Amino acid sequence: MASEDERSVDELFAELPEKWQRSLEEVGLGLPELRRIAAGPDGMRRVRTILAEFSEATAGPRPARTGYGGATPVWPWARLLLVAVVSVAVCLLSSLFIGKAAAFVGLLLGLPVIWVAFKTRDSRGAPVARYVTAAAYLVLVLVGSYFANAWYLQLRGVEQTVTIATPTHQWTHGTRETYCRVRLRDGSVHEVVDNKENCADRVGQTTTAVVDPAGHYKPSLGTKSGIGGLLEGYVCLGAAVVLVLAPVTVVVMGRRKRYGQAIGTAV
């Protein structure tokens, strides 16, 4: 049997378990690369060092939950992303039924999001990723719940001529507020989203409003171009990207670090 120093790169690589061979190939240290390293100065010693360090990192005991080092587990961060995305979706969908009060649903669902975030393993970048994920989530549920009706009416709303109906009056924080109402073509009367115009002295007059055909949201006086929410839509889009990238970045950085020392030796 050949001694340790006499065995070729092919023999050393063949002795590794198949899953280890695949892992080396994934990080750019497959058999062709090891052959190239072995052909250089002091090549075989470098190859044996790489394989030894890789074997130690792969077969060694699982690191403790606290502290840095080792590969970053994928599932805790994937779970955080899943819980956050589902919570945002539930919050925005609830605005179909309770309007802007959906923000309270989002804040309530934020509790399990925060809990899952702090169940992730400590690793480099993890603390920042947790807070960034939480911040992106808050932007999505607070801004999203407030402007969901505007985005929905922009996509599904239909402009039609409506008639100003007799407004309602309510006391809010000690102030008597007037709430505009309009009568649609089908004869039904609805309060509008925002009181953009003084409607108390315009009862019976016709105007344009954007109406939700499904009846989920209140009509909005004016045309689609006046609804707004475009800037806020871009803000939420950016927050959604951050919400996805923060956990993914931590996992990718952690997985690369696992073999970082071996790759550094090969360079």
C-alpha cells in the first residue's frame, strides 16, 4: 500500500465520500482544481492540507448555537422569511375587509416575526439582518395597509360618473366631521375613501369617482391619476426586496465562510 506521501491527488480524492466530493466541487475545489494545485510548487502538501481542513470542517462536531464560526443553517432564516412574507400577505389581504385598520393586524403578526428572527443562529451579519428584516417588515405592513386601497383601485378600479349623496356627520375627537357619500349607477350609496372635496353643498351634482367593481374598497373621488400612492408603492417594493435579501445574504455569507480557510490555502 502506498504511503500518505506517495498517493496521488486522484487517490486522495477518490477516498472521500461522494457527498464531500460534490461539496468540494461546489466551492471550486473539485478534482481538476486539486490537480492544478498539486502541479505547482509544494503542491501535494497544499492539497493534503486542503483535504484535511475540509474533512475537519465537515466531520467535526456541530458548533454551539452562540458565537460565530461554522456554516449558517438555512432553515432558521428560511423560516424567518416564510413567516414574514405570510404575515405581510395576511395583513394586506385583511385590508380588503377592515381597510386601514389592517395595520393593527400587521403589528400583531409582527410578534411571531420578531420571535422567529431571534431564534436564528448567531453568525456574522446576523444581528444586522434581524433588525433590517424587522424594519422592512414594518414598512410593508404600515405603509402597505395604508395605501393598499390606492394600489387596488389603480389596478382594478373603474372610473364612472357618480352622484353626490347626502353626507353623514360624526364626532371625532371632539370635532364634527363630514363624510362624503356618493350614489353609484346601481343605486347603492357609499362613503368615499377620502374627503377630497367639500360635498355638503354639492348634493345631487354629478362627479367622477374610481369604483371597486368587487366592492371591497370605498370609492375614491376623482380619476385614477389623482389617487396617488405611486411613491409609496416604490418604497414598499424596495422594502420587499430588502426583506428577501437580508436572510439570503446571511445564509450565503455563512455557507461560503465554511470553506473559506480551505479556499484561502489554495490561492
